Amino acid sequence: MPIKLVALDLDDTLLDSGLKISEDCVRAIQEVRQRGIRVTISTGRMYSSALPYAQQLEIDVPLITYQGAWVKNTLSGEVLYFKPVPRKPAIEVLKYFKSAGVHCHSYYNDQLVMESLSAEGKFYSQLAGVEIVLVDDLIARLDTEDAMKIMAISHDEKQLLDMERNLKLNYGDNLHITRSKPYFLEVMHVQANKAKALEVVARHYGIHRQEVMAIGDSYNDLEMIEWAGLGVAMGNAFEPVKEAADFVTTSNEEEGVAEALRRFVL
């Protein structure tokens, strides 16, 4: 079936190592949109972090952010999907991260919220291009606001893998637990994943899943790539993502998104 909706991951997919969208990718996306095909961003980033890229591409389709926990229209502000982390497990996960001694932060009201300015927190803030909001107690904040997502960062990959296994063992049925990068461990509502959110966007426009193309590189893209009629993995994707995809394009440094769009859409 012809493609009517394209969902693009940002980091290590559409963005190069300098966190830029190449001119070739911009041109390919513009050509796709000119044919009446809808293009959206599907990212683990905050809405406010993804918005500048959507504006650069003149995307007028709801954005999938927070790994699918929040789907919001860039023009009208309409929210199509909202799945924050339930309060009780959010408290338990934050306590677990703190006891493990890793950097952790949360997201309240589309703000990046931390208790202290750690090196990992500063790095993440620069990567996301958003300001840090400091609070005395992340857990106390849950009394008044929902957590969109909770993240731990550790450059000890074995530690993070062990923590991921423990969380999935104890909360796998009630929370969505994934890694967007080897050192980013992210926790969301169980129904907050890119596939669920992409299904919401497709249904909003009356588009069948076989008419959807999804492109990504990391573990958090797996569900989306498997759900879409045409799932594409980047050349720099992790092996399980490549194995799940229908096609493997070139890397993000080689305009792999543009190649896939020209091959299957244009």
C-alpha cells in the first residue's frame, strides 16, 4: 500500500552527530510533504525539545514525544494522547534510582526537573537543548504534578542493564521501561510507547498501519518499527532493531532518512 504517514525518530536517526538535520534530509522531507504525505517526529525527547526541529521542517502533524507518553499538535496545541507515569510506581522508581546512586531526573509540565546539577544532568540538558529546573525533592513534586517520564543516566552500562532487568522484573507489566541510548534508562506509563502513539496519530487521520512508515535506530524504536507497515532501521541501529526492520538504510551520518524516503516514498 502507498505510504501516507512517516514517523521519524530524532537522535541518531534524523539528527547527525552535531544534532543537526542535513540539507539533503530536509529536502527529502519537503518533497514527501509536497506530495500530501504526512510526516511527524517520534522521539523520547520532551515536546519543547522536539518542537524546534518540527518548526524547522514545518511539520503540522501531532508530535510523538516522551517515548509516546504525550502526543500534541504543533499548531492547535490539541493533545491527542497523554499517559504520565502513575504516582505510586513513579515514587518507587525514583527511590530505586536514588538508592542506586545514579543520576536521575523527571519531567513535570514539559520541564526538565532535577535535584542537583550533576555532570550527567548538564550533559543531558545540552543534548536536549532545554533549561534545567532545580527542586528540593523530585518525589514531593508528584503531590502536585504528573511525571511525564523518569530517567536514569549512568555510563556504567552493566549497572544500567542490571537496573533495567530489575525494573522489568518488578514493573514490566505496569510500566514501559526502555533505553534510548546505552546509558539512558527511561521509565514511562505502560501504554506510553512509540507504537501506541503512532497508532493514535494514524487513526486520527484515518490511515491504516500498512500505510505507515517508521524510521529509527534504538531500543525505544523497536515497537514502532514492528508496528508500522514499513519499518526501517538506520545503518547505525542496534542489531535487534535491524533484525526487526523490513529494511536497513544508511547511517544518520550518511543521510539514511533521505535514502529511505526516496527509495520507498518518492
